[in-house]
Amino acid sequence: MDTPKPKRAWGPSVFAALTCGLMVILLSADASAYTWMVRHGYTGCAPCHQDPSGGGILTAYGRSVGSLVLDTPWENLPEGNPASGFLFGAVELPQEIMLGGDARMLWLSQKLEQTELRHYLFLMQADAEAAFRAEHVLGSGSIGYAEDGGYGAAITNGPDKNLVSRVHWLGYEFDEESGLIVRAGRMNLPFGIRNVEHTLWARASSETSINADQQHGVAFAWAPSPFRTELMAILGNFQSGPDEYRERGYSGYFEWWPLPTLGLGASSLVTHRDLHPVYLAETWRQAHGLFARWATPFQPLVLLAEADYLQNSPKNQATRKGSVGYLQADLEPVQGVHFVLTGEAKHFGVHGTPWSFGAWLSEVWFVAPHIDFRIDNIYQSVGEVAGRASSLTLLGQAHLYL
């Protein structure tokens, strides 16, 4: 006799998972870290970004590179378009000073299983950034406005409409050639692939996104070819509290380039906090994984992959553990136009939590200096012990940066 198939349930845990995913997407910020730049021979991040592991404010060299290989090459534009500079080139900055800003609007349409279709128009980002480099001393900082969310990065205490500061740090470069830098302040956690799709489960589940997961601490970065690495001592997020909620530990990665087109890396993170805000208990958290970046012989195609093991261990409670990962293919048939296909999977929890699966089809167009548009079509099937639920999401983004 056939065993009856279980009915699909819309459990509260499934609904919470999808709703949290929606809110993370709504409250995301720009990463400005395009890891597929490996197709142009850029295996490291420091030449184009002030942050040695990528993301955040661009250097003058980074702006120039963006104009040459990132944007759509319209006719009659000079090589190294001066409009790629700050404020469309209207203001010439000293070599030691970097200024920038990001504004991003999001339109979202989402259908969660057994719910009505929902639409949103949302100011996703409004940040200003500044950085400097004077001899061997360097620093970077940002300040922005969040209509809602982003509480981990907030510097005001309102229930919404807060000022946020995602990064602010000072550093010293001991050796420019090998990229030996020590930094202190609030920084992105060095872990895995720092990509723009930071709502991927790999980033959200490991709590290493560049939205509001930054931590205060001290970081050591070093990039003697063919290696690059960064290790951070995590001292806690001092923009949230109380102190017993703050995580302390370490996070780091190591990446090796056996070929100019192939990077292989490993990441590790271990933290402890006296009181976890969800488990309400002393908790150890771990994430360990592998990642890879490959510029294939077919130059328009770049492949990215990451797989991580996760474990949360609240005191006197069941251990939550599992795996998360993704595979991404970025195809650039003509300069400035990208088609991105991403598959992701995860299972994390207790009592044999089923696997969850997601698929992204994204189109990105870097129209001109300072302007790009993006559309993401996302399907997710979230598995929980109580059942399984699916969602379809259509995201449209317009991004302007100074």
C-alpha cells in the first residue's frame, strides 16, 4: 500500500524564513565588489578599493578601471572617461582623498505561497563615503540614512529612519608591494566571496553580509602574489548592545591563485557571545568553508562557487548545524551587459531540517559611469520540519553613485 504524501504546510517557521528573506532584500545596501572582474586579470581588490578585501569606496584607479572595462563603451567617449570621477568629474580631488556616495531605489514584486501578490517601492540605500591615504596611513568611513532596518549599523536609536555607519576604520600600510596592512575599526568580516548578491543564503546564514553584519575589531591583510589573506580579531559590534549580545572571536580567509585565472580559497569564523538575542543563551557560532573563482577559457564566462559548514551551539540547547552554498555563472556577451545565473542550497537547524533550494536569473546593465540597472528573478523553496513553502520574487534596482 502506498504511503500517503504529507500535505504541504504553511508553518510559522517557513513563513518567518521567507519574510526575513524579503526584509533582508529590502534593507540591503550596495557592495560595489564585483568578483567577476577576474576576467580582466584583477585577482585582488586593493588596487580598486580602499578596503583590501574589496567593496566600498573606489580609489581613483578603481574609477578609471570601471570606465574602461565596466561600463558600456558608447561611441565618441574618450578612453578613461573623465566623467567617471567624483560628481561625474565636476570636482577634481587630490590624489590622497576619495569621496563617494550611493543612492539605490528598489522595486519589488513577490508572491509567497498561499499569500497575495505584494509590491514595494523602496529607497534601499542613501550613503555617503569618504577615505584618505597619506603616505602609509589610510582610513575610510561611511554615513547613511535607513528608512527602516539596518539596526546593526545604526548610530541613532529610533525605531526607524536612523542614521547608519556601516564602516569606519583607520589603518597603516607597512608594505605597499605586498599589501601588508593593519586596520582597526568597524569593518566587513573577511569571509568567503564578497559579492553584490549579499542576500544569498551563504551570506545571510553565515552572517557575513556587507549590509549590517560588520563588526568592530582589528584586521591584518596581506597579499603577496599568488596569495591574499585577511584575518580579523572580532571585538564586537559597539553600535548595538547590551554588551552580552556582542560577538567576539575571529574571522578570516586565505586565497591562492595557482593560475592567473583560477583562485581557490578557504574561510573560517568562530565567535562567542554571552547571550544570543534569539536563543537567549550563551552561544558559540562557527562557519568554515571553501570558495573558488574561475575565469574560464571562454572569456565572457566567469564561475564562482562557495560551500560552508555552519554550527550554532547555544548552551543547554540542541546544536543547530548544516551546510549552505551556491554556484554562480556570470556571462558578459558585450561590455557592460551581464546575465547571471545562480543556484543556491542550504539546510540548517535541528531534527533533520530538509534542504532549501533557490535559483536566481539576473540581468545587469552598467549603462554609463555612475549609473547601472539590475533585474533579479528569484525562485526559492524553503524546507522546514513543518513543511515546505515557495516564493517567486522580481526585483528591479536603479543605482546612482557619485
